[in-house]
Amino acid sequence: MKIKRVILLAMIGFLGVVAASAQPLSIYTENNPPASYAKDGEPAGMAVEIVREILNRLKQPDTIEIVPWARGYNMALSHADVALFSATRLPQRENLFHWVGPIYTQTWGFYALKGSNIEIRSLEDAKGAGRIGTYRDDAKEQFLKQNGFTNIVSANRNIINVRHLFQGNIDLWVSSDLNVSHIVEQAGQAPSQLELAYPFRKVENYIVFSIETDTVRVRAWQKSLDEMKQDGTYQRIVNQRAK
């Protein structure tokens, strides 16, 4: 009887995965090089390759679409069967989504033009350091708002913050060590013209699923990611992108 019960439970679990996989999944990411960006009209980048490998292992279609972060974030908040990456795991977001990861880490910081003479030794200093460019609905913007920042200038596209910084429309730009150089280059500027004024937080980034998404699907994604880390595939992708 025990054997039959084990077989029955295994079949139920398998059918659950099939049922979850049968529902169409909308997958969104943003322009956030080197983790995700458009190359020849198609999504590319380290995080994109990780998600594609998960989809391949689960035999699910690649429906990754690059959209502005605020749009993808709102879709994940309001629709079932939506996956979004890469999202920073913060306490205020914890119960809004299902989480799969982590897929990478990064350090947030305030960046200024070289020679600006802006000195910051704490978050409190940054509150009086002038106008700070942020990316709308991004985790860094949410963090600053939660910590009482009122000197924020929000932009729909992160590349606009770079232009604003070089044009003198903002004094600081909040970005991460992972993508700051890539975004500056996309804006047609040299990363060497910027300096890190103050690093303030190390975070982990995840794939998130809308809360209405079947947890069977979520667990299948986490299992695939865990297996990728165990068999070396994950590290191979990360190492290739680091070259």
C-alpha cells in the first residue's frame, strides 16, 4: 500500500507540473545590461541566458519580452502567470511575489561626475547632497523613498538619468556596480567620467512570479535553477558573461 501511495503522490505531483506548465506564462525583463538588454532585436544578457536555460529544462516556450521596468513590475503585481526579472528582494516586496533565485548580487551606490566634489559618508548625507536621479519603481528608488528621501528625480528610462547627470539636471545618480558602466556607454558617455560617491547596500536579485501564479510552477523553476548551480551550468553562464 505504501508503494502505491508513493506512486500516486508522484503522479499527482507530475500532473500538477503539467497543469501549471499548460498555462501561458508572460515573461518580462528590462534593459539592464549586462543582466538583460536587447541585441539585434532579441533579449540577451546573463540573466536572460539563465532564464532561457530554465525554460529549456522545463520544455517551456521562450516568451521573454523587454519592457520598461515600471510596466513589467505592474504586470507582475496585477496579473496571474507573469514572471519578471531581475527583481531585488526587499522586505516591502516579500509578500507581493513568489521568489526564485538568487540569480546574482550587486552593490548599490550614488554616482557623481568626476570633479563634482560631492562628499557623502552616509545615507543622511545623501539627503542633502542635491538632486538624485532614480529609475521609476526600481528597488533603489523604493528604498530611498522608504528611507525618507525627498530629493529624488524619477525617470522612466535609466539611460535618461545619465543624460541628466551630464547635463547638470541632477547631481547624483543611484545605480549599481553591475550595470553602471554599461548604461553610461549606452548613453554615449565614458564610464571613466563618473566616480562612486558612496556605496550603500549589497543586494540579491531574483526572478519573481505574480502571487496568483501556481506554486507548482514556481517550485519547478527553483528546482531547475538549483540543479543548474549544482551541475555547473549556472557558473558557466556567469563566467562567460564576465569575460
